[in-house]
Amino acid sequence: MNHRRDHHSVPLGRRVAELRTRRGMSQQAFADRLGKSKSWVDKIERGVRKLDRYSVIRDIANVLHLDPEMLLGPRQPPPTASSLDGIDAVRAALARYHDRPHRTVTADQARRQVAHAWMSYQHARYPQLLNALPGLLDATHGTRSLLVASYRITAHVLIKLGEAHLAWLAADRAVTVAAGGPTLTGTASIAITQALHALGHHHLALTAAVTAAHLTDDHTVRGTLFLHAGLAAASLGDHRNTHDLLDHATTLANHHSHHTDPHHTGFGPTAVRAAHMLAAHRLGDTTEALHHHQHTIRSNGWRQLPPEHRAAHLIDATRLHLDTGNPAAAGQTLLQADHTAPAEVRSRPVARTLLAALTQRGPAAADVARLATIVGLTRQPGSASP
């Protein structure tokens, strides 16, 4: 018989106590870093008080220098060999910056491959796209605009999959290739801004976005850059710059034709509304954030957003519902995201963390529990213990 303790079976409070002890922190020191009382910490660790807010769990994880998922339960089972090979192959393709094989496709064929890759990204077909990226980078080598697009797509996919450092490399390649063209540099800077933000470099993300926005005359590119600059400012707690930058984005969105998106930015009034929700949440105004969320999903343009964009917004809204103490709404919102674009939920570490948070709050709704099993966070009833 295997007597190893199942990490998922250990109460959350006890896990906090064990991890705190391993870090050599007393309850008082831990409480001071959290801005809580020693009594609060003691009640949490003894299970007298429940950890029922994801925002608090995230704060505890930050103090313990952990990913929140380490507190919430076991990680998703290790990726399959094919998915690991996919990341490794992309890494190798990015390393072949100055030594690409001779292109074996025509420029028109390469253009069609890029168009197909954008469509795959917008429909969140990440596993298939990941495997196609090395060939796409080779196929578009030699055509500047297509190669910039390939690097952008690569960066966006890697950010989704939690590979922020590798995403930054792809984005940096895009900016290098785009040098000299204001609009092309602007589109590449969108990827740079997102990668820097994913790495937690919010000041750099803000500077990069604003600088690039002032260099391009394309309204969709400029508006997208202002939008991401506003989100970076929100992450810094800068209320004034957040509102000013998002106001700039709103003005540009209201003058934008919704029927064209030549640079695959997804920019428009609905995207800006979604950004307002995320910014308000980051600034701590959950009431305003909930208002923006409802306004976004009820807007006429909601269904016109790509499935990837809609599902990503719903994941952000899931976190919002958890932080406001509404796990039922959080579960339903995450299920909507999974219905809209399954890979957005099943491939992204942030979505799995939120799903783990939901399963830790007691018996989850049947559909949420089923999704947790599919993703690999829980075992099927009756399955053998590891």
C-alpha cells in the first residue's frame, strides 16, 4: 500500500502553516507581511477560518514566493511529450535567428500560412498552432511584414502558455525585424508590451507602449498600444494615467471602422470596454469592474470579438468574481470561457489556477468538477491514489 500523503487532501490552512515554517517565518512575521493579525494567521492555519477569497490566497502565495497553484492543489499532470517538443521546437526556431534554412514556399504561400495562423490564434487552437510555429518562422523568413507577424503570433501564443521569457524573445525579434517602419514597429511593440507585462515589468511595458503609440499613425495600432499602456498603468496603481490612456483608446475606438482589422489587433469599442473592466479590477474597484464586465458581454460587439478574446475576458471576469466572494458566478463564467474557446481554459496556467481555487472552496458544481477532472486537477471518483 502506498502511504504517501496526497497534497490535495491536506487542508489549505495546514499547507500554509507547513510552507510558512519551511520559510523560517514565525506567525507574527508572516502576519506582518500580509498586513493581518497573528490571530488571523493562527485561525487560518488551524482551519477555524476559511481561505475563501482568491485575492487573499494570491497575497499569501506572494509572501511565500510561490505560485498560487502550489497552495491550491496539485498542478496539472506534466505535459505530454508532444507539447514539450512543441515548446522546445519553438525555442530552437527562435535561436535560428541568423541561420534559417532556405525558404521552400512562395511569398503567396507564406502569406496564406500567416493568415491561417492568425485564424488559429483567434480561435485559441494553441496546441496545433504551437506545432506549426517553427515552420511558419522558416516560411516567412525573408519577407519583413510576414516575419514580424510570425514573431507576433509566436509571442502571443507563448504568453498564453505561461512562457513569458520566451515570448519576450519572440517579441524582441519582431521589433528588430520591423525597424524603420512606424506601423510595423507599432504592431511589434504590442507584443513587446504584452510580454513585458507578463514578466511583471509594468513600468517598461507602459513606456514601450506609449513610445510606440506616438510613432504610428494607424488608429487601430495606436489605440491598442494606449489600451495596453492603460492596463500597465493600472497594474502600477496609477489611477490618473490609467484613465487618461484608456480615454485615448476609447476616442480612437469610437472612430474606428469595426469591419476591418488588417493588423489583427482586435481593437474596437468592445475591446476597450473589456480593458476598462480589467483596469478597474487591478485598481481595486471591484464594483466598477463588475459594471464594465456586464456592459461588455451585453454590448452589440461582444459576439464580434474573436473567441480567444471573449474567453480571455471571461477568465479575467472569473478572477473578479472570486475576488468579490462569488464562487458560483466564477464557476459559471469559467464554464462559459471553456465553451467559447476550450484551449483558452485548458492550456493556460492562469485558468487552471482559477479552476483549482474553485475546487478548493468545497463541493463544486457538477460541470465545474467535471472540467477540473478533464484538466487534470482532480481524479475520477474511484481512481487509485498515486
